Amino acid sequence: MKNTKPKKSEFAYERKNFWKDAPVAEQKAAMDYAVDYKEFLNQAKTEREVAVWMEKLLKKHKFVDMHSKAGAKKVYSIFRGKTMAVAILGTEPLNKGFNMVAAHIDSPRIDLKQNPLYEDSNTKMTCMRTHYYGGIKKYQWVSTPLSLHGVIVKQDGSLLNISIGEKENEPVFVIPDLLPHLAAKEQYSKNLNEAIDASKLNLVFSGMMQPGGEEKEAAKAFVLQALNTAYGITEADFLSAELQLVPATKARDAGIDGSMVVGYGQDDRVCAYTGLTALLANQDTKPEKSMIVYLSDKEEVGSMGATGAQSIFIQDFVADLMAYKGEDNSSSNLRKAFINSHILSADVCAALNPNYPNVHEKENAVLFNYGIGVSKFTGSRGKSGCNDADAEFSAKVLKIFTAAGVFWQTGELGKVDEGGGGTIAYILANLGAQVIDCGVGIMGMHSLYELSSKADIYSTYKGYKAFLAN
Ligand code: MN
Ligand code: MN
């Protein structure tokens, strides 16, 4: 009998699986690419640390601080240590438009409160009060090792960089959860989002006491003495400090095939890393259009403030670039530069999780291993608050990816009316630029152990590289 298995129409669209369809050399390149990426995740866990890490890499590749030297073709600027922009200057004037990849380098975490230290009267231990940053599921952050990062500006004006808990010989910190034996009323009777109240996210900071002392709070006195000895700080120095708790664990390979990466803060450091390395991969070309990588802060809390994407910084950076190239940087010319520009809002997307397929609509969801995820829009309900990239620009971007042999797929953030979210796309689109969201699909986004696929990370890198060079 003849095989009558029905064939799919040659006119139908089907996304391609990287491991099934990519050449062996590409698959190896994807695995190799993730090695340095994991190192980056381990060495730069906060926006300040990312800025420092990136600057070091840029200097290695002979990029110069735009404000330090004239006449360079590869420049960058870091603003307040938390946001930055990097450019390779093209031959064309900037008012004809530039190609930009824009990611964010802040991640959800737990900050210390401004007045954090207290001696707990029941246990006589010293604890720290916290205030979470961004959209976290609080239950994930208890009973897990955390490291303390940040800066303290001492009363003499000097800056103290803090990083405790990353090295093997350093202590880590824990917010202890309640044991299941006693959780019936406190936790199990409540909704998941109410089971752990923000006021219960206090850190156990120290257990020792000032020996033999008569002091009223001998445990807290011990900590203050120890901190003063080690760092020369007093309790008042906390009031102005920025101290952040992040997972102390390292990024690792995941899966028996090692095809995935598990690690904290891949939202959105994966797009920051792929974006910057994509720019570096283009550094020996002589582009017509200037290429820019923009790394913003505060995305997880609304992109506001001086270092968020709503700040004047990125416009100021482009205006400075125009002046640097000797072009007219009047307000009108700067507006033209943005209006004529093409921008990828480089942020992660929600990949379909095998445990929760019901929150997605499969044919419009991003899947692991099918490449860079392109989202025409984000937002909630009836596309509320979205930047809806137009058909012309969407088609252009997909064509660039296809021509460069990039594995890509389209997807939206979950089923309609299931929830939603946003990125910085609309902020840059408000300046008149063509903007579309695209980045790596993540499982367990905003958790301590975000999961990503090396196929998608590599495809994203290749996609950004091709887009910037176009
Ligand atoms: Mn993000
Ligand atoms: Mn996020």
C-alpha cells in the first residue's frame, strides 16, 4: 500500500528547532558561547557591577569614554554608574537614523531598608529589614543563600564597594522560612501571594554578642563593633547606602545535555550580554549607520528616575554623539535621529513552561530552542500600554534575521487576559523610533533560578549582530 501520510502545505509556516535543523558547527558555537556568558552572570549581579564589567570589556577592545578623547570611532558613556550606552560610529550622519539594541541591567532582588539593623527581642540576634525591588514571588527568596552587594558612601565621602557571599570562603545570608510543621495557620491557609508578608522578609544577619558587656542591645552592639572594625562604618552610614541581596548561587549548565543555563538575573542580563557581544563582533566593520547598545536601569520598577529608560540620558548620549562627530545636534536634528532610527527592545520573553502550558496559547508562545523570540507587542488585556511595532518594521527585522540564518520565532506574553507586562519598547518608541521587542525566552522569569536555552541565547546574539550591522 502507498504511504498516504498527509504532508504539510508548502505555503505553511513552521518554526525551526535549533537542535534539529542548525548545522553542527552552529550548535557547537552555541554551546561555546554560553561559557563566557555564565562567567558574566557570576561576576556582575547588579546594575553597578554590570556597568563596571562592561567598561572593562570595552576598554579591552579599545573603546573610549566619549568624554575623555576626541576622534575615536568606538565610544561609550556611563551615567551615574548604573546605565550606559556604547556606540560604533557610522559614516552616515546620525539624523538619518542609527541601529540600536536596548536592554536593561537591573534585576528583581531584595534591597536592605535604609535603617536595616535591629536586635530581635525574642532571639537576641541581629537582623536586617528589607524592601523588595521589582516583581518577585516572595516565597522563592526565603531559605536560600543570598549575597550582599552594593555601595556605602562613608561620612568622609569615600565610596565603599560591598560584595559579601560570592567567594567560597565568604559567609552568605538567609531569610529563614517557617517550618511546615507550624505553617498551617501562618501560611497554608493563605493565598500564595499573601503567605509570606513583606514584613517577614527579615534577614538573620548575626548571632553573636558583645562578650560580657553590660550594653542594652549586646547583639546589635557586637555587629556595629564588627562592622566598624572591618569597614570603618557606623550605623548612620546605612541610611544613605544602597545594599542589595541577590542569590549567592552561581550560574550553571542545566539539563543532562547541558543545553540550558540556569542562573539569576538572566532577565535581562542575557540581552545585555548578547547585545554588547554582538556590537563587539561588528567592531571591525565600517558601518554606514551608527550602531548603539543602550543598557538601562530601573526597568523592573517602571524605568523612571535618572538612570531609567525614561531619563534624558539616552537622548543626551545621542546628542553628544552628534557633537562628537561634528554634526548639528540641535533639538530638531536630535528628534530626527530618533525618528529615523531602528531599535530592538532587547528583553527576555516568557517561554512556554511544560508545567503551565495553559497560560499560553501555544502557536503564539515562545518555545525553548526555536531561536530569538520576537514580540510585536507586549502589554495587558487589549494590548494596554503596548508598543505595537508596525508591519513594515516587523517584516524588515524578520527578513534581516532570515537572511543572516538566525533561528527566530514570534510570540506574545501569555494567553490574552491571562496577565501581561511591559518593556522599555514604548519609551523609545515615544521618541518616534521604530521599535520591536525581541530577546531570549526564559522559564521561571524573576525567580532565583531563571532557565534559558543556549540555542536561544546564541540565536539572539546572532540576531542582534545582524540587526546592528544592517
Ligand atoms: Mn526584562
Ligand atoms: Mn523583568
